[in-house]
Amino acid sequence: MKAFLAAVAAMVVITASAPFALKQIGFTSADTTAGPAVRLD
């Protein structure tokens, strides 16, 4: 039971911190799909 609770706690921490960490390293969907060759008509 302790292992299950530890895994759930780790999952919550990873899920909550992943968006912030990915934004800091520049790995967001906006950064990867946008580029200088985007047309704005």
C-alpha cells in the first residue's frame, strides 16, 4: 500500500510540475510548431 501511495504522490507531482518545466526549456507546442515562415494574411 505504501508503494501505491508513493506512486500516486509522484504522479501528482510530475503532472503538476511538467507544464512549468517544459515551458522553461522551450518545449511547448507553440514553440515547436511556430516558425519564421508563418503567414499572417
